[in-house]
Amino acid sequence: MSVRIIKCVVWDLDRTLWHGVAAESDDVGLNPGVRAAVTALDAAGVLQSVASRGDEELALAALGRLGMADYLLFPQINWGDKDKSLIRIAEKLNLGLDSLVLVDDDPYERGQVAAALPQVETIAPDELGALVAKVGRQPTTPEAGNRRALYQVEHSRSEAERRSGLSPQAWADQLGLEFTVRQLRSEDLERARELTVRTHQLNTTGITYSAGELRRLRGDPDHLVLAASLRDRFGDYGTIGLAVVQTTSDVWILTLLLTSCRVVSRGAGSLLLGDVQRRAAAAGARLEAEMVPTERNRMMTVALRLAGFQTSTDRRHGHLVLLAPATPPQPPRHVTVRSEP
């Protein structure tokens, strides 16, 4: 059974984030404990946003005065239902709804969201301490602690793309994408472990590993463990992919392939898969991929199909087995791929 990971906390504003109502007073202030909670969540790599009813211009001005605006990504401030706002936030951040928590003082609003989106956890402000403590028990890494900045850079990319007026391919051509695949290093262990725990959508089998298990696998001559990172002219995406391959002289079995949701638009899953295919071909081995299809990881099934993988009649440990095409793909022209030993 997988452990639910909190990835985004969404705040109501009036009487939750601050005392009073912004539309009635210019003198709203943060409620006790809120600033400490916001900074603690941010340091733990938990993203934060806003779903609140009210006047957007007034609310954003108040957030700016209180020094909160930079912490809150894609705030949704309007007069619509909050479940719709939560859906938009999840889409903007490319997160599953089950990784969101709504903090709201109004029992009616919490009930409405719980009825419409039962996968979203809802809490009252007096439960904030327990939420911060729960997040504090989620292991994190320095890279994860920088997650908000990574999303803000991604927003800058998206805005620059929108203003450019270029087609998606023309935009990709001038991004200067650099994709690096390397064998897992000791300094990668915690981030790799975190990726297996946090990544559910772009994940072929859903296997999770501890840092110790990954350390054992990287030292096992019958396994190849690869980490992938990505950067472009806007900055570094960080370590965003992991592949675990069981190797023999004639057959390689890809038991896990995953990439961060942040890089879905960059085709990172296909890039990492292609690198594994080329490594297997260079070793003279046939490549097979195990797959556990779920409602959430359909994109990985699509990636395997587009790469030419064909379904086998075999099953291995209950996993679907797909066979790689005989000829591995060449990297796309708009990405520089570095495949390190």
C-alpha cells in the first residue's frame, strides 16, 4: 500500500490565511502561526497555492503587502466553486488531486470540496500544526527544498513560450535542451529514493525503493541503475528521471522507468527510454520492459507504445511484459543527449 504524499497545500484567504476579510479592510494580517507554517512547508518542498472566493485584485495586493505572494503558485481567486479552483491548480502544477490539501475555515466549503473531490484532504486552520508535523515526517532532499523555485522557472518558460508565438517544435528547437543520463551515484541516492515515492503518473511499475536498496542495486553487477537530469537556457530542472534495469548477457529487463511530472512537456520519459534502448543494443542484449498499467500512468504506456514496444504474452511477477523494437531510436534533433558511463 502506497503512502500518501502531500505535495501541495492550498490556502483559503479570509479568516484562514489572514484574520478578517480583505474586501472590508486594508488592515488584514496573517493569523498566528501562518507565516511559520508557510515557510516550513516551503522548506520541505511542499508547493502552496490559493483557492479563495473574493476580489482577485484586492487579495493579490494583500498577499503582496504581507510578503506571501512569492510562496503561492497559480492562486485561484474568484467567485466560483472551490473544487473547480483546485482542479485548475492541480492541472497547472501537473499534480494528482490526491496530493493536495485544502486549508479552509468554513465547514461548508470543506464539505463542498470533500463531496466533489473526495481525493483532496480538507482541514480546518486549527489542524495546521498537525499538517506541518506530518509534512515534517516526509523525507526530503535539498533539491526538493528548491521545488517552488523550479516551478517558478517553469512558469517563466511557459510565459516566454506564449509570448514568442512559436510553434511547439520551433520553441523546443531554441530552448537549448541538454539531457544527461548517468549511472546512479552515491550523491543521487536520496533524490532517487524520493522520486520513486513521489512519482506516480510517469512511472511504469510503481516500485518504490529505499536509499539502501538503491545503494545495493547500484553495486550489483546484474543491475544497471540510471539517473537523468535536464537543463535548458532558462536553468536546471535537476534530477528528474530514474531507470532500473536487470541485466544478463542476452536480455535486459527494464523493471522501473520514471520521470518527474515537471518535465512531461519535454518528453523526458521517451528520452530516458531511448537511452536505455541504445545501451542495451550496444551490449548486444534484447530489451524487455515491465509495465503495471493504472489509471494514473497511462502516459507511460503511451510512451512505450510510441517507442515501438510490443506487448508479449508473457507475464512476470504479475507485470505486463513489452518487447523493445530491434532498432533503438536516435535522440531528437532539438535535444543534446549525453549518455555517461
